[in-house]
Amino acid sequence: MPNNLVSSELRIVTAGIGPIDDALINQSSIPTTIQWRLPSDPSLAPILSSIALSDAVTKANEKALTCLTSARPHLIGIDTAANAVDLEKGTFLHAGPPIEWERTSGPLRGALIGAALLENSDETPEGAIRLFENGKFKIEPCHHRGAVGPMAGVVSHSMPMFVIEDSITGRRAYCTLNEGLGKVLRFGAYSKEVIDRLKWIEKVLAPIMHETINAGDPIELYPIVSEALQMGDECHNRNRAGTSLFIRAIGSNLIQLKRPSSDLAACFSFITSNDHFFLNLMMPAGKLAADSARDIPGSTIVVAMARNGTDFGIRLSGTGDEWFTGPCAVPKGLLFPGYGPEDANPDLGDSTIAETVGVGGFAMAAAPAIVKFVGGTSDLALTSTQAMYDITVGEHPLFRLPSLNFRGTPVGIDAALVCRTCQVPFVNTGIAGKQAGVGQIGAGLVEPPIKCFNDGLKRYGEVSKVWLTSQ
Amino acid sequence: MLKHLELRRDVYYDSVILFQASSQLRELDGIDECLVAMATELNIRLLDDLGFKSEEAGNTSTSDLIIAVQGESQEIISRAIQILDTNLESQSTSCSEPHGTQVHRSLGKAVCTANANLAIISLPGPHVTPEAADALREGANVMIFSDGVSIEEEQKLKALAASHDLLVMGPDCGTAQLGGIGLGFCNDLSPGQVSIIAASGTGAQHLSCLLDTSGIGISSIIGVGGRDMSDEIGGSSTLQALRMLDNDTATTHIALISKPPGKKTSRRINKIIRSLETPVTIGLIGDPGVDLTKVARKIATTQNLPFRKPRLKLSGAPATGGQLIGLFSGGTLASEAGQIITDTAGPVAGIDTFEIPTPQAIVDRKDNVILDLGDDRMTMGKPHPMIDGTLRRRIIEKLTLKPAPRLLLFDIILGFGSNPDPAGEIADALDGFLRSHPKARAIASVVGTSRDPQGLDQQWQTLTALGCDVYESNAEAASAIALDLLANNGKFEDAHA
């Protein structure tokens, strides 16, 4: 049908000055008005205009969205970091963008020391520090090896890792097994109980889990995520339902293993007593989806968001391997008894892969219970998710939100939309103690620095200049 | 310090709700430490860390709630427990604001949610294009009120619109009317069958008001932006508007007004016009002998309708002259007047002849000048002079201080969006100017309809009471001035000495 604006009833949206709206209201025509904000870096205006005008960018972002939402991750087993990510002795992986030892924060240092102690029982914390300082021990982001890690995200050569495979692309991603809450390595604790637990995970839990997984078909992870969203999880800071569904999926095979029943019981109760066990499965599942959307020329979609406790970093699909970083903020939220805001470390972890693929803060509407972390009401859960539709290019076909009439979660963060609207992604997170060894001290929300998005888009403008004009 | 530890069996609260309850308790005066948590292994250990004796709690399960409070007195602890109970109770019953409609931050998403067919943008120029492009991609037509959009961006936006069969009005589109609703600056017009496509807002307002007073109603006004008919843009929006209005059963006649178009664009538009079923009257303001009043008359004639001669009211003061200073809020009215006066009485300087057009520089000029006060160089981020008459008032106040009498020509534009009392806003300044210069004259062209919110008759009365000559037709006002200038050419040169 040809354009019939002149004979249709007007349905008007407005952006800009008030008198335009007033004149419409005086004529009984009530417009919908947007809350426009000046971009935090107004000099981006020309590149933002070129992006918005380009059909090729729209197509590139559609392609990125398809990749992000069509991965089908399966848990296929467990392997050591040495095999899984080819991790040599003396190299340690960590969460977030690359960082030098000198700039690492307390919890990341603690976790690196802990991993060094785990790998060499003769080592002392002081000795480990020296080896990191003099460069004998190397550190590298998990993301650079197809892995992700929650909080400090530290991985060393002997640690067991979940192996997740995308049945569509055959691509794999990896993550360690979740250690539980409290004093744990990922929050920078490295006392004997921490190391002992890691050893137990390596010697008892990992082999039993591997056998259990292999006793049945590979475990499809996205159906668990989808169902967990309907059961009150947002799959980043609340994984109670996901963990329950997971143990249900493996329970029968687990108890049939020919292993000492005390070991099987210990594994069973380790998983059921740790609500976040599923987080370490959801994260590599998300990593597979995000990685499949990488390196699409011209795409402005965010394919990684990660923090190392010092810097918050993002990667864009259209700008290759480069990280764009800004200072990590200290999360705002609720602290465990005995801790104050001064004890909190700036945000850390690769778990923001959740938000990158459309869950976590983006699925807050699914998890009204945890808006209390930020003193909010269940309405905040809805409005947080709704605000994310303004900075994303699509809706997830599998992850649906009961409270929004089963609308798909917002997915595919468009850096251009973030820069334009000054609306940064909502990120749910745990809060680590600032001192190495303290562990988790709370949970809350954190704002990524807008600088990463501005810098990313500026770089995008440089690398895509030729591409944009050739399309 | 007293310690209180209690266990409540088989209750469940989400851990976050409990965190919050704990934090609230800790803030109470006299409460030193507290833990309200489900009795998980971790929390039991935490209890010991805080100096409570967890074994006192006996056998626990994770469905039990621990309440541990350390306070100054039993009284304080009891009050704290009461507050805790109230808080936990309110978690399940607290009611909150119903969640209203989502306020969007980007236009594309808002178009989508509202299923809108028109997006109106009045943002700073450099930030218009992303919003406009998104709105177009979501299927809405776009009106861009802002100026400061580059011509390259205009080209691309209009190409994008064309590929989706959508219309872009503007950039710098001040006036439109669709479905009886005035958009931007627009007059309260009676409904009818004539539709106007205009590359100029004030041109469209003047033409529609002239037709209105002749009893000829208006169906739609589509603004296309001042550059649309340049060869760079190629009349993209004009062509789309022509097609849309040709398909519109409510439109029986189309008026097209613009500055003279580029050569290529002119051929292109004429070709399309010949293919339309609806007759089109073209008025190219700036071509010799063309003005908006003549276009209005021509439309009436082709429709076989009577054209009422535009009203005027003269003060009766003798035509004593002086150099011309034209202070317009409407750009097209300024150029129409400039053209008419130049054709008859010789060249008139415009704003481009000023290095910096300050009010002082303007009143210091000794030649004939006509200024568009809505020009970017004059507004510099201030509201349009149709909304804010301060600049014009300042210039008139400065004229009052100059000894030379002047011929002062100005427009008053009424309608939605304009100043609520544009004549009143400059009345004191005009009064001062005319009283201090008995030989000066002030001539106004008033654009408006009798239904406009400012009151057409009131505006006329304000001006005539001050001793202004008032015209309904800007062209007639300009012609009268031209004759004055011609008659008094050179007479007042000495006054500037």
C-alpha cells in the first residue's frame, strides 16, 4: 500500500523541544515523547550518523544477532586446562581485559597467588608474588583462550574445566567448576581450605562429573537457561533454578556411577549447596554464542564485556581483537554483615558474558527477588529489562520473560546505541573484598564506564571508514 | 552488649530480601551487629565469626531462619526484632507504583512501541540523523524541525526514506499540517481541498492564511525543507509529497511553493507534475513578478472561487520615507519583500552583507536592509524569533536612539507554536520609536487567521493603535514601501550626516 500518511490518523513520537509537544497537546493530539540525551562524547555525532544511515551496518548487526542467538551449547565433559586451553605451566588465565601484574587489584592477586600455590605445594605466597613480579609467571585473559572465568577467573594448568561445544559450529568454550560461596579462590582467597577444596574438585568432583556427563547424551544448556528464567533466575546473580535443573538432569546418572557412595553424596551435596554451580556452565555457553558473533565486518555489536578488577573492557564484533577499557566501578548493592562500602573491590569477572548474550541484568524482569540487592522493587526488575531494549538490536528467541508476556530478552548490545543514549548495560555482579583472601562480601549492580563504548566506537569509525563508504 | 540469637523453623525468604533486612537493622541506633539469614553452612560459620555461639541454635536445616542481633539493651533488641518482622511482612504485601509506559531514549524504539507513523525531531542538528534514520527504518515518516543537518546527511536520509516509500519533511521544516493537526508553526485553518507543498514554513503559513480569509480551506501542508529542490537533493521529498497528495482523495488542488529550484530538479518535478491527475499551481518565490499573494489569487481563479482582496489599514501619515530597515521573523517573507523592493526601488542588503550582525551594526547601517532574524547567524542557539521577539525589540529600541527616521518593515506571524502576543511584545519599543521619530513609519504584515490563539483582531488593533500601517499581504506591504522609497529616493541622505 502506498504511503497514506495524509489520510491517516496521526500517531506521533517526538524528540526535542517542549513547545512542539505543547502545540500538539493544545490540538488534542498527544505525542509519545522520548527522553533524549546528548551523547557523552558529542564528537561521535558524524560516525553515529554514518552508522545509522548505513543499510550495510544494519545487515552486519542482523548477522551478529543471528550468530548470538543461534548457538546451541552442550556440556560434553571435563578436561584439564592443560588440554582444554593448552595452558602451559607458569601461565595463568584471569578474567577481564589484559592487565599487568602491577595494576592488578587485591582479589585478582589473591587468586593468582592461590593458583600458584595450588600448582606447587612448596611455594609460598611471597615467592609466588616475586615470580609474578619478575615475569617468570605470565598472566593472560581467559577470553584469549576461548575460556571465561567468574570474578578473578583465575585458571591454572592442572585445573579441571567444563568443555562446552556448540552443536551448530563445533566451536568449544571452557570454564572452571564453581567452588561455592564465601572464602573461595575466585574472590581472591587462598587459605588452606581454599586450596584443599580446589584439590578435592580436581581429584573427586571433576572425574565424577566427567563420568556422569558421559553416561548420558551431551547436556543441552540453553533449555536449562530458558527454563531457569521462568523460575526466577536471571542466570548471572541468581542461579538457584539453573543449578536445581542441572542436578535434576544429571542426578540419575550420577548416583549410578560405580564410585564410593560417600564421594557421590559429597558431589551431590556440593552442587546442591551451591546456588551458583550453574553459573560456570551458563558462562561458557554464553561465550560460545558471543564468539560466534565476532569479526563480522561493520558490526557495532558488543561481543565481550569483562572486568579484571581494575579495568572494564569490551570488544566489538567489527573491531577484531582489540579491547576498549575504562576504570571499573565499585558495585552498588548489599554487603554481608561486617563489611562496609570501603571494603569493596572494583567490579571483576567475565560473568558479564551473561549480559552480552541477553541474560543477567538484561533478564532482571525474570528475577524480581534479586532487585533487593539494589534496594529496588519488582517494578525495577521490569524497567531495568525494558531499558535494555533501547540499546539492543533484537530479542532472544529462546530466553523469554513471563513478566513481559513472554517477550524475548533484549540481546545484541549495539555500542552505537549505548553511545547515543548514554544508557549503559545493566550489569548484575557479586562484590569481592578489596583485600586478597577475604572473599565475597556482597552483591549488587554495577555501571560499565561509558568510556569503553565511546572509545570502541571511535576506533570502529577508523577501521570501518573504507568499509562504510564501499557498501 | 547483649547478644540475641533465635531460630525460626521452616520459613523461606529470598536471601536478598534477608540481606536487605539485615542492613536495615544494622543502621538502627544501639544495634552493633546483626545477621538475618537462612541457616546455611556458610551463614552458620558467619555466625561464629560475628561472635555468636552457633551451637546454641541446635540442629538447623537450610529452611530455618537465623536471627542474630547484638545490641546495647534488651529493649533495643526487641524493638529491632519488631522492625524486622514488619519489614519481612511488608516484603510480601508492599504495593508500589504500577509500572507505566516505558520512556524510550531512542526514537526508533519509541516508533516501534507506539506504532507511530510520524516522528518529529527538534534536536541539535548534528544529532538529528541517527534518530531520523532509526525512525525511518521502523517505518515512520519524519519531520525534522531542526536545522544544522548537513546536505550529505539530508541526501542519505531522503534516499533511505525513498527506499521505504516514506516522507522526510525538512530539515529546517517549521510548518506542516496533517489530518487537521498543525505541526510546528501552523495556523488554525479551516478544512478544505487545497494542499500545500512548501520548501518554506512561513511561505506556507502566509499562503494558507491568505486562502483561509478568502474562504478556501486547506487539506494538508507538507514542508520539504529549504534545500529539497536544489539539484543536490533533487526534490526527493517534493516528489514523494506530490505522489502522496495525488493519491489523497481529500486533495483536489496542490500548491507548490519554493525558491526557484535547480535546473535538473525543475525538469524532474515538471515531468512528474504533468503525470498527476491533481492540478498543481507552482509559486517560485524569487522569480520576477511572483509573490505569495499572486499565488493565492491564482489558486482561487483556477478553482473558480472568488479571491477576497487582502485587508490593509493605513495610519494616514504622509509617506515621508527614510532608509528601509526590514526586521522579519519569517525567512520567505523577508526574501519576498526583498525581491519586490529590489525590482522596483533598487538593491536591498541582506544579512550576508554584515560581518557580524549585532543589533548595533544593524542600526548603524545607512542603506536599505532587510534581515531574516531567524537566520542561523542571528539566532545563535536562541529560540526562533517567532517564539522570542527579544532581538527584534532590542533593535527597535536602538533605532529609537538614532536621529534618522526609518521606514520600518516587519512581520507578525500568528498561529500554534508562535509567541502568544507577538505585537504586544514589541509594542512599547514601537511606540517609543514612532514617538521619537515623527517622520518615521512602521509597516507590518500580519500572517494569521481569525481562529488563531493570539487573536487576529487584537494583533491588528495593537499595531494600528500605535500608528503602524498593517497589511494582510506581505507583497502589498513591500510594494507600498517600494513606492515610498522610489518617491523619496535620496531625500533623507542629509539626515544621516
